[in-house]
Amino acid sequence: MFMRLFQVKLNPVYIDQFKDFYEASVFPQLQKMPGCIFAGLIKSGPDNNEFISLTFWETQQSAEDFENSSVFRDLIKQEKPFFSESNEWKVQLSDKMELEYAPVTEEPIVKKYSVKIQKEEDDKPKFQGSQMYVRIVSMKIQENKLDEFKKVYLEKVIPALKETLGCRHVFLSESVSEKDEFISVTIWDNKKYADNYETSGKFEELVEELKHTFSQFYLWKMELEKEYSAKIKTTDDMKVESYNVVTGKSFL
């Protein structure tokens, strides 16, 4: 299975309309695409204009066929008016052949991941309602410990999450572009279950099981934090991000 994250920043004025557009225009097109299993629009917070179109595909090829299709290009054209404008401006020629300043649209970011481990052997995401909640934990792993990392995840993390109330789906996925980057995607029945898991101490216990496989840069930073009793940010930091599911649909 293959996972695709299409990140966009929306103009706050059009946030409510974008949900309607996604349901009316994006779902029908994705449903027609061979290999598309699930599509969901997720949002990182109530006051945030960042959204992710999260899609699951049977294979990487089916996802790439969509990305190279006229369907994808047409959807981008339709979505552009909803996108936020950046703080950058460009000089361009107007229709009257006069120089003018025009705002630059925030371009979407596309991230692609190959699913390596799932909660169940044939675990396919299903839309259970707008109460659903998504947690994405991103990690950088030492190249010579990739197999060990996956082994520990399979033997320790998966069984623990299977026993955790409200945890619906689990996907450990490897980045296509960055071979040392993994994300652990968990899909919950609602935010309360995810919060209970976070505050129970179970998450920290599982991180401890995996931490020795994290990047050397990250481990060095952890030692510095202990030595100087200070928080240090690095590009290799483990990141935990949470999202509300705005809307979703399964194509099974």
C-alpha cells in the first residue's frame, strides 16, 4: 500500500467552501482512479489554515499514474483559487502590457510514503465519521538500523496499539525521497482516545523502545539537552502532529 500527503495552505476566507469543493469535486474523481483506496481531508487545528489531502493507494504506480494524469492537473487548477497567498510578490505583465505586482500563491507540498507495517495484514483505512482523529509521528532513523527499527515497531509498537482503546488503524510508512525518514500514522475513533494514549505514558514508553535506532544527530542532541538542561531544536527531531478529519471517503 502507498500513502500520499498533499499539503496546502488555504485562504481563511475559503476554508468552509473548500470542504464542500473537496466532497463535490475531489471525491468523485479519486473514486474513478484505479487503485485509490481512501481519501481524507485533515486539518491541524481549529485556528490553522493548513490542510492535508491524505490518500491511500494499492500501489505506488497507481498513485503516480494519478499524479501524472490530466485529472490531477485539472483538480489543481480548480483548487488554486482556494490557496493562501504568500508574503512574496512577483512582477508581471498585465493584460494591458503594463508591469504590475501580483501576490504569489502558496504552492502545495507533496510527500509520498510506502506503507511497510500495518496494524492488521489487510488493514485499509475506512471513514468512520468526522470525529476521527489522526496522529503523525515523523522520525529519522540510522541507515544501519532500519531493519532493527522495523522489527521493534512490529514486535513492540503494533501489539501495544492493538490493545489501546480507540486506535482504529496503524501504518508505519517509509519516505520515497528520504530513505531514513519514517512516519507512524495512527487513526483514532476520536480525539479523546488519542489524548488518553498520549497522557497515559504509553507513547513515551514506546519511544524509549525505538530511540536507540533514531539518527545519531538526534541522539547527540538528546545528550546535549541532558548536559545543559536546555531544549535544542534540530532538523532530525521527532515530530508529533495531530489532525482533525474534516471529511473522508473509502473507495472499497
